[in-house]
Amino acid sequence: MRRTIIATLTAASSALLFAACSSAPEAPQAGADAHQPTATAPGAQPQPQTLGLGRNPTASVDAMPGKNNMLAKRSIYYDYGKFEIKDEYRGIVEAHAKYLRDNPGMKVLIEGNADERGSREFNVGLGQRRSDTLKQALLLSGAKESQMESVSLGEEKPLCTDHAEDCWWKNRRGDIQYTGKY
């Protein structure tokens, strides 16, 4: 059973990788955090990657507003063993749903993550429930099914590797990755 799950996840991951690699990716900047937009120097104009999607022909992941805007927040954190979205994250979900609604050509990959506690199978299942719940919340807020895909990474993509609660909470999350960022 475990080998079947792992084989299925490996095949699905490979398919996503090949689909994501169908166009030339943007070169990553040294030290850039994949979950936060890249900061620009004060007074400098950002050079966005133009995707030409949706109603806004210059819509770009990199052109999204900075830290003070809800769209800059792309992770939803969960309580231990839970997959319900807390009220404190509703504004973030609604902001991303509105952005997707206003840019129908934009797509997201929703990644469900878990901390290291629990079996691999449990964490993969929990990560999938987290990504599916986040996807459902985006759907209910106006995004379209065709704009989203939800996957589980289980415990395989930790943001923190210490073995304590002040680290584990960072790994219990759902990440919203826009086209061109995954």
C-alpha cells in the first residue's frame, strides 16, 4: 500500500514537473524566498515578468503588490492535525480569490504541507486535505476550478527543520504558488 501511494505521488509529481517546465523559467535570485515576493531597492522600479494573462494583459506574479498587501501573503497556517482554515486567514483567501476572478488566465498550484510528526502516509493525507480545503475556500470566494490544482507535499518541504513546536507550526501550511512560481 505504501509503495503504491509513493509510486502514485512520484508519477503525479513528475507530471507536474514536466508541465511546469514547458516554458522557460525565470532565473531565481540569490537568497530569494520562494514564498515571498522579491524586494526591490527603494525608488527602483520592479521589472515584472509579463504573463499576458486574464483581463490585465500585463498581469504578472512579480508585479503583485508588496508586503502590506494580502496578495503578498501566500501561506495559510493550520493547527496541529487540523485542516480547517482559521478566521485570521479568511482575508488572504478572499484576496487571492478576487485576484484569480479578475485574472481568469492566471493559475495556481496549492501545496498542502505537514510537520514531521505522524507517519508519511498520514502527513500526505493531511497535506492533501489542507490543499483541498484551501482550494474549496478559493472556489467559494469566486475563483474557478480550472485555475487551480491542489497537491500534497506531506512533510517533504519544511520551512524549518528544528524539532520543536516553535518550528513545526511553520511547516503546517498551505502554499499558494502562482503560474511562473512553481
